[in-house]
Amino acid sequence: MKLVVAIVQDQDALAVLNALARQGLRATKLASTGGFLREGNTTVLVGVEEDAVDRVLDILRSTGSVRREPVPPAEGGSGEEARPAEVLVGGATVFVLDVVRYAKF
């Protein structure tokens, strides 16, 4: 058994969870915060057999949109630092872990 841990942006979480449910895959949603912009994100936990990992990864790949967001300029900066910049955000950061033991009570 494998545990897929996927960190997605909050605005992509519903699409990810709905797509997983349509495929009959159960998931647990956890609110989390972090990343470069310190914005809210969602950590999705999916426990699956090894042969279903690629299905989960395909769903994550197709539902997490990558987009550009502005980054405010640094305070007190001059020149390059004073100009607003854009960064790519979105998609998913994914970890696939071996599950040593699974129990449901």
C-alpha cells in the first residue's frame, strides 16, 4: 500500500477531491499553510494500492492549474527590487510513501 501526500493550492483542492471521488478514490483533506507566498493550501492524503498510484498522479497533474501571481515589491527596495514581479504558483507537490501498516477502527 502507498500513501500519496499532495499539497495543492486551496483554489484547486475542490477540483482535485471531486476528480478523485469520481474515480472511486477516497481522500482526506487537511488545511495547511506554507510556501513562498505563505498562502493557504490543502494537503490531500490518498491511501491506495501500488497499482493505483499512477491514476492518482494523473488526476493531480490534470486538476492542479499552474498560473502566474504577482509578488509585492520588497519594502525599501530600489531598482529591480522595487518593481512588482510575478511567480508561477499552483500544480501539486507530491510525495509517495510506503505504508508499513494500515488500520481502520
